[in-house]
Amino acid sequence: MTLKRIWVARCDHPGCPATVIAEQTDLEKADFGMSVNDAGWQASPSRPKTFCPDHWTDPKDDDDG
């Protein structure tokens, strides 16, 4: 059995099944976050939620401001 680290980002919009998956074992969390952003997702370490391109939100709508 081979164990592999994968990174998964899921859209936080209720009911949205959109995900981004990276199966690169040498990818760091920050690098994965950058690749998610590059793919058009709304993702950032400073944001409490992640959204796919179809559910982009205004940052002022975040629970944490």
C-alpha cells in the first residue's frame, strides 16, 4: 500500500460539489493555495472560506469581516 498526501479544496457554498485536488507529494500548502487561486477560485489564508469561480463572494460578507 502506498500512502500519498493530497490537497483538496472544496467550495464552501452550501450544496456545491466543486473541488480542486492536487496529488503532488512535494506540494506545500501555500503552493496549493496559489494554484487554487490561479484556477480562478477565491481562496486565501486570510479568508475563513473558499469558493469556486461560480460562487465568488464579496470579502465583506465573511463572518470574520
